[in-house]
Amino acid sequence: METLTSAISVQVDTRDKEVANGILKNLGLNMSTFVNMAIKQLINKDGIPFEVSNLNQVRNF
């Protein structure tokens, strides 16, 4: 079975990218590996693999 790959291009804040690359380097990873890991988790969880919330939302109870 042949494995196909596709390129993804995203725009991120330059400083955020530098910090993220530093963290990933310390973990022995690169950005491409991390993105692939995140996508696999998205698929495995059938959703975003972390909580997403709007902390600025006004709650009307």
C-alpha cells in the first residue's frame, strides 16, 4: 500500500513559531511531526483533543 502525503501551509505569529520550535526541539520533535501527531489525535478522538472555550464570553444564567 502506497503512502501519500500532502503539504499544509499555515500562517502563525513569528514569535509563537519560534517558541513552539524551541519546545519541540527540546522534546526531540519538529513542527511537521507535531502537526502529524495533532492530526492523528484529532482523528482518534473524533474531535479536538483538548478543551476549547471562550473565556471572554458573557454567561447569562
